[in-house]
Amino acid sequence: MTNTAAPAQPSDDLLQQAIQAHQAGQFEPAEELYLTILQTEPYHAVANHNMGLLAGQVGQHAAGLPYLHKALSVNPDEGQFWLSYAEGLLQAGEAVQALDIIETAIGRGLDNEQSQALRQRIDRAIATTPTLEERQHVVALYQAGDLAGLEQASRAMTVKYPASDFAWSVLGTALQTQGKDAFEALQNTAALAPHDAEAHGNLGMAWQQRGDLAQAVASYTRALQLNPDFVEAHGNLATALLAQGELEQAEQAGRRALALRPDYVKAQIALGDVQHAMARHDEAVASYQQALALQPGSAGIYLNLGNAQQALQQWHAAVVSYRAALHLDPQLPLVHANLAAALREAGDLDQAIATYRQAVAAEPGNAELHHRLGQTLQAHNQADEALAAYEQALALDAGFAPALTSLALLQCRQKNYPVAIACAKQAIALLPQDAQAYGHLGIIFGETGDQEAALDYFQRAVAIAPTDARAHMQLGDYHYSIRQHELAVEAYRRALECAPGDAGILNNMGSSLQALKQYEQALDAYQRSLESDPGNTLTLCNIGGNYQDWKQLDKAREYYQKALAIDPKMARAHFSMGNSHMLDSQASQALGYYRTAIAINPHYRDAYVNLSATLNNMGRLDDALDACREGLAIGPEWDNLFSNYLFLMSHSATISADAMFAAHARFGQTFEALAAPLRAAHDNDRDPLRTLKVGLVSGDLHNHPVPHFLLPVLENIPAAANLSLYGYYNDAEDDFVTERLRQYMPNWRQVERMSDADLVKQIRADGIDILIDLSGHTGKNRLRMFAARPAPIQATWIGYPLTTGLSTVDYFLSDPFFSPLGELEDQFTEKLMQLPVCAPFLPSEYAPAIRPAPALTNGYLTFGSFNRLNKINRQVVARWCKLLRAIPDARMLLAAMPTSGPQAVLAGWFAEEGVAADRLTYEGRTGIGQYMEMHHRVDICLDTFPYGGGTTTFNALWMGVPTLTMAGPTQPSRAGTSILRQVELEEFIAADEDEYVRKALAMAANPMLLGAYRFSSRHRLERSAMGNTGLIAEGLENGLRLAWQRWCEGLPPVSFEVPVAVPNPPIGL
């Protein structure tokens, strides 16, 4: 029998929409629509019936029974309802009840071919299902703990009822509980009960125990398709994915398990293991500690916690954790060795040696343990015992190269050079590609005075330790210059063995340690440097900076003051003091120090940048712009200050579009003139169809909003797209997002330390055809380099909503909604390349389900703003207050607010407009989950201007909250209108402030309509072009190809709309 959705009443439009979605296989939208109907009409027979059918279609037969029963109760004269309910009972395993229902239906006159066929199927099911007495018998055996009897009875049941998933499931339980192989039973259970999530979950565990991780993942995934809230399946999936090395997916699975059951220890441990594997050790520590709070007697969790703490170089904490593990389980593998290593690093060499001896006693045949014992003994100046430990390691494994190297160094320290050289050469023979072995031999030759041989081996092992301070300091300086701080620290440490107390080496080593966030070790190096050169103000400032990074701001200021006591005119110390006050939310004090730094050194460009940023964060935008102008009057070529100025201009409600464009064009003129010597003709092959080399330039290729938009597009560019992607990354921050981006841009360049000239040379050497800026006038941009036009075609995309001002940038990648052709071209030096949509929207994984509009329960409208504070100016507040005055009982929630300072300014603006403070709620910055949850408290968001909301508008829509906006004269003021038009919500776009108020009043008068918008918003986003990442990727590829073809033909850039094979269809709501 095939169940189909019952026909709707013609007047029931909402039901018709639900049925259409249902019949089209769009189950989630259909479910939302049915539930919307049932919220207002809980006894709507058709909606209940169709909801029950839908549950069965996704395998949730039991969940659908209440809906089917209610439909039948409401309208027992509808024959289809009897058939559907009987079918649901049958599929849910309730064959006896199904027989009762179908017999009742037939007795009521529903005697036809369809009902008789269903009755026959029910009869067959009853015949192949254990009786109630049989099932009760095996349950009693299980409860009595009679596992042998349970196995015997369930085996007999599988013989009698071979098609009974219940019988096979009981057998599987009996075998598993006894430690026997239950794989066949679990396989049969899952095959016979394909919609039973627990059966698939149990089968997944069996696959995992057999080592078949792919099959395990498949089974867990199937279980979760059937029951998305199956906590154990999420937890087990996390462990299987971790074992496969699929770390990001494993983390997602673990977090889903914990979201469903926060006290699920297995998932908490799995999350910690994943974070540890991803080198996010601080997060792993937190996860293990949460697991211990739930299960404090677990030695294994303490071991894992110690490992994570050791990875963070939290040696003392690791010691405590390892000792706790040993207390709980003295035989736990690895604990002794790990405890000894932590003790050694913590400086407790006596305890480390004693613990290594315990480990060696437990595993006397482990060469590595003997070697570690020897290293610790050597560090404790027990050379003879260290020698014996190394020799024992080599007696166990003559080819153990690390022991040979350590022995060579020990013999070298004892001046037994021939033996040392022989050992080191033997190590190299075993590991001919081991640079460290070559470096160690270089040290030995250096100690012998054979500098030629030493240099030879240092050159072979250029990244490893040299023999004297001068060579290693040079190597350390090199590694520091390219931000390889671990190598730099090692180099400086080796140098210090040859020149202890050298102030310069110690200062440089402190800088590397500070960059590694090893603040205690950095402080030690700086203080040792000061012992050699007590009056060095640079080192004093560095100590202050170290404390500042360490979040010890009072101590930071103490050392800045020490530097100023020696040199009151040290501009850097004043500047650093300003930074420390800014980090402490003391903006007024920060301003004074920045101004002093500028007074001492009027050419201190970073002081102007930070001064303007501080003023802007205080809500003093006009003053911030004045600070930029002051600096640019001195340094018109200061590109970062100029970009900051332009970015701030885009937030001003008093600067016209023409004035803003003129300022951007002035930037272009200034830096194009400076870059003229770097420009040269391009000799790229003008083949219009060849593979194109496309370079992407950004300082934000890490966990930042830009990759959030960029990655989905890159993921959807097909391998056959004839695009070879190059990444030019202008920052050193490296995280999991950076790693993902590298996968799509295999030609990766770190360029943050390259000069413009060097970067131009690199791009030309790479043969880039199209170079795309992803920053615009935001931080860490390289627009000055773009002024040299290193590529024949250049474009800007994603990072900034206004023109670069550069005539050397040919295209601004946008879309017809954001910058319609014929309206904004005069605000761009670039031509507009109109993609189907300029960037995709991906919802946050932390977004909860949409709830009804709060106005329905509150009885009043709640407006909201989630935009950053510096988008909210005096004019914005005035516009908002027009609504609040027009709707006297309305409230407003302002999120992402600072705890003090600028918030008081904002509150003053509302007071000036006559809006009482008790109508306003301020919420601070939160994590993404709380931020998304906060949307449940808001009915309508209010946009800012002239810099409107982008990501905030997207997130609000995803949470069902539309944004009331009004298009302005510049592109930043059109973000809201662009997004709303794409999702066909033009009714929230006002033409002027009067209409702005009218629209708000209309919504306040019709909260039910607002609720309808709320529950359709996700569907709108998903159906819009913004949800079609494949379409955007196709548009990008086609647009770049068309631009290239024009260049090949010698044609100038023009604005154009990019064609795609299949345009995105209308949303259709």
C-alpha cells in the first residue's frame, strides 16, 4: 500500500504549501508548515494525518503514531485514516494493535482490496513475530542475569522466528554481555530493522571493535539519520572519526553528543582527544577536566589530561595529573615515562630520575626509556650514570640513533672526541637524512676546532644547532625574521651555551619565546639580558610587552614606566602604555599616551592608527577622522593610516558619497604614483582557454569572516575548472581554517614580511594572470602592492564594500542586488563584475531552532540590534527612536555592547531622544551559541547606517528575525536591502523614514504575520542564490574567464553580469 498526503481544502493555503513541499520530498519545510498549522489548530485532521505519514517516511514510525491516532479520532469516517494508522502500527512493530485497527475498519465497512491486503500483511507479521509470552520469558532471563539461559532461549527464538529483529537483537545482547562475538546477530538485527536507530548503533560498535572504521562510521551515520538525537551514536561516531583522522567531523560529532547530554563522559573524553590531536591543547585540558568532574575516578582521563598539559608545557600541572593516574591505576601503561618527562621539564631532576628508574624496572627491554633516563642523568651532571644508560640503550638496540647522538654529545663534553665523532657518524649512517644528527656532529667538530668540518655539517643541517654563538645567533635571527620561533629559540639557546649572558642574544631569545606565548621563559631571558645591560630601555619595553601579552597589564605598565624613568622621551614606551590601557578598557588614559607619543615623534604612524581606532571605539567618529587627517598631513604615504581613514569615512552619516569616492581616488593616485617604478608590461600567454593562475591576497586567511564566505566557494570550484589557485597570506596566524585554505590553494606563499617590491617580484615569478584582493581598506591589506599591478588583471572581492580607489584594480566583484548596474558605478574606480551573488551565506552550526516571535507572548514588539558599537552613530539612534516613540510599548535589545564607557554615551543618546532607560536592554559580547540564542528575544532587527549590517543581518534572518532597513546612497548602506531583496522580503525595506515608521507600525499591529515571516526565513535563505554555493563558484569561474578573454583580445575592462548555465530560481513563497 502506498500512502499519499490527503488532499487539502482549497481555502487552506498554508496546508496546500505543506502538501506541495511534502509531495516534492522537502520534508523539513513540510514539517515546519504542518506544525505551524497544529500550533493554532491542534485537532486539524489532515495536518495530523500528514504529519504522521511524514514521520513514517523518515523512519520515525513510532513518533508518527500519536498524529495518526489523533487524525482518526477527529474524523473516524475517513477510511484512509484507518489504513494509515494500521500501517503505522505495523511499521512500528505493533502488529497485534494493527490487526485490531484493521479489523475494526473492515467491520465499519472499509472492506476493499486495499484493506484486505493490509490485513494479510499484518497476519504474516504476527506469524513471524514472537508471542508476548515468549518475549516476556527472555526479558525475565535477562533481568535474572541468566545469560546462558538467555543465549539459549534467544537462539531458539531466531530458529523459530528467523525474520524477527527482536529475536536477533536479544541474541546480540546475550552474546555481547558474555563477551562473545555478536557480530552476525547485530548484522541480522540491522538488516531486519532497517529503521531502528539503536540496531545500527550497535552494529557500528561491532564494526569498530573489528577495526573496520569505515563501516562503523556508516552504521553510526545511518543511526543518526534515523534518530538525530541518538546521543550514544554521536559519541561513538566521534571516536570512530578520530581514529580515521577526520578531526573536524569528530569534533562536530562530540559536540552534538554533549549538546544533547552534557554529562555524557564518553563524548567529553572523545572531544578532548580530538582537541589534543588538533593541537588545541588548552581546549583539550578543559574537556578532560569536565570529564573528570563527571567521572573523578578515571585513571585514563588523568593520563590524557597530563598529556595535554605537557603539550602546553604546563609541567607542574601535568605532574599532578600523572600522579593522580598512578594513584588510581599503578599499572597503567605510559604513565611512569610521561610523569618522568614532565618532572624533568619542571626542573625536578631527582624525581624525574627516580621515576624513569621505575619505568625502566617495569620495562627493562625498552631502549627508549634507558635513553631518556640517560638524558635526564646527563642534565643532572651525572655523566657516568648517563653513559651507562646510553650504553644499555644501545645494547638493547644497536641501531637506536638518538642514543648514539646523545652518547656522542656526552663523550664530547668529556672531551673524548674520537669516540664522540665515531658515535655521531654512526648515527648519521643510520639516519642519513637526519639534519639533527649532522648538526650534532657539527657541534663536535666545532669543539675539536675543526671549523671547516663544522661549517660543512652546519650547512647540511642549516636549520639545527651550530657550534658557536655567532653562527647560531645568525641562524636564530634568520628564523625569528621568518617567524619560525621554535627554531629561533633553539638557535639562541645553543648560542648562549657559547656566550652566556650576552644581552643581545638573550633579548632576541626573549622575543622568540614571547611570540611562542612562553611568557615565563621569555621573562627569564629578558631579565637575564637586563643583568648584562641594566639601562636598556628596549629590553624594559620588551618585558612590558611580554607581561601585556600575558594579560598582566599592571606589571606591563610597571616596566613601561621604568623605561620612561630612564628616557621620558621614549615614544615607543608611551605608545605601549597607550596599548595597555586600551586592553584594560581605559580609553581616556590610552588617548593621552598616544597623543604624547605623537608629540614626541610626529612621524609615529602606528600611534595615529591606534589613536583614531580608540576614538572611534569611544563613539567619537569625527575626532577619529580628524586624527587620521592629522597623521596623513605628515605622512600621506602611510597606507595603513590612509586605509583606516577611508574605512572610518564609510561609517560617517555626514560625508557624502562623492566626498567618499574622492578620498578613495586620492588614495589610488598617491600610491599608484609611488608604485610606478615597480610597474612593467606583462608577457602572460594570451591564450583565452588555457588554465588561469589566480592569486588571492589577504591578511585574514585564518578563523575570520572572510574565509567563512570564501571557503564554500573554493570547495565548489570543480577540479576541471582550469584554475590554478595561489594564496598570498599577509599574516602569521595559522589555525585550522588556514590549513583548510591551503588544501584549496596548494601554491601558498607567506608574504607578511615581504616588501612590496619583493611581493611584486614573487607574483610575477609565479606568472599570476588574475590577482584578487580580499581585504580592501581593512587591516593587513596589500593595496599598495596592487598599485604596482603585478598581474595583468586585478580585482577586489568580499573584504570591503567600497572601491579600492586604484585604477590598477580592474573589477569589483559584486552582484545585481548589492550594486545594481546603472546606480553605483560612479562610486567605483573598478568595473563591476556581477556574480549571481557576491558571496554565500552558511548558517552557524550553533544556531538553535527558530522559536515563535516573542511579541506573541510578550504582547509588545521587541526591536534589536546585533551590530558592533561603532556602526551605531547619533543619527542611527535618532531614527530608531522615531519607532520607539511611535510604538510606546515597544522595547529594544542592544547586543555586543561594551560593559562601560561607550555604552554610557549610547544610553545618553537614547535619553536625549526621550526614550526611557527601562525600555532598553544591553547585552555584552558572548559566544556564538549565546549570540544566536539571543535572537529568540527579538521580533525585528533595526539596521544601522551608513554602514549597514551584513553578517548580523544574515544571522538574524537565519534565526527568523527580519531586519527593517532603508537603502542609502553608498554601497555599505545597501547591505541590508541587498540581503532582503535576495530572500524576497522587500516589505522590510523602507524608501524613507516616514515609511520606515509605517512599516514598523504595521508589523506591531500584525504579530501573526511577523510570526509567519519568522518561520519562512530559513527556507528563503536556503532557496536564495546565497545558499547556492555551486552557483557562486560557477559565476566566479565564468566571470574570471570572461575578464581574461577580454584582456587576451586587448579590450578594456567593462561592467558586466556574469552568465551561468542555470540561474537560481525564484524562492517561490
